Amino acid sequence: MNLEEFQIKKNQDDTNNQTDEGIINSPSKATSIAQLEDFLKNELSKLNIYKPINLVEGGENSRILFFFGKCDITDKKIIDKANGELFDKMLSSIKLDRKQISLVSYIPRGLDEFDNNNKMISTLQLVNYRLIELINPKYLIIMSNYCIKMLLAADLSSMSLRGKWFDFNTPNDVIPKKCRVLYEPSLLINNPELKKDAWEDLKEIKKQLGG
């Protein structure tokens, strides 16, 4: 190995070491969303799965976070197709759009195969708790029964929880978020009679935001 080859190898080793040192070993240690995404990509690489991870759509520092459950395998964004069109209309009705909110799905888009993987679901629970802490919204809007079950650790339905504000905080968070359940678009499409209740919830959200 000549001097030039040695220097190239040294630079590569230095880069690898910096990368390894930058990867955290627990979601609770993440100080940024990017670091949290790198942690998850590293966990997936241990399973020989290499996929881009984008945990948050919209603004990462919004005061309102909409937390969805699971995307369809063909979705190009969180809440897509007909569901996405209705969701956009719901936001527009209270003078919001996707750029003004933070939008997250409990199972990150593209990781649908881990729906029944208990080990990965446990990891995602920690990832999502830390994600809430990092975004630190004032308002947390939960959509879907799945999301209620996983985030709140409660086997309750959106119908039983909607219509009221309640406090929610993660195990490591001392600042509770004002939380509300909102019907997910697919439920409204299949049950149009629920749109009246959804509109009342949207008006309450707008009121809290100062609209």
C-alpha cells in the first residue's frame, strides 16, 4: 500500500467511525428527528432492509401534530388518494394545509410489513414517543383506532374518545399535550353520517388554534 492508498483508506475509516459514533443506540437519546431517522434505518439494516425513512411530513416544528395509524403499501404520502383528498379538505375547512402541520403515521410509511412484528412495534413505540417529544406540539390530534391503541395503550375506539380534549404526555415528557381524537378520512368516507361530528371536532381545533 503506497502513501496515497493509505491516506484514502484512512479517510474512509475516519468517515465510517464518525458515522458509527453518530448513530444512537436508543430513541430516547435522539436530539433531532434526523438522528431518530438514522437510528431506525440502522435498526432496519440489521434485518438487511434498506429503505429511506421520512418520519414527519409537513413542518417539523408545528404547534399541532396529527398522528395517523398505518399507511397503505401503495401510498406515496401519509394519508393519500381519496383519503388524502378528504384530509386536505378537512384541513382547508379550518384554514390549514399540510405545510402548516406536522403529520406522522405510527408505522412509518413504507414499513407496512412490520404491522405484526412485535419486536419492531416495540421499537416504533419508543421512536414515536421520542418523536412527539422532539416536535413538542401544543396540540396532538390522534386519528384511527390503531393509533389510539398504540399511543394511549388503551383498547378504545375513536367514537368513544372524540368530542373532548384530554391531556397526553409520553413517559419522559413533563409537559402534557392537549390531545383530541379526530375521525380518520377512511371512516368518514365509509360512514358519511359521522361527518357532522368531525366538523364539530374541526371547529374545536380551529378555536384552540385561535381561528
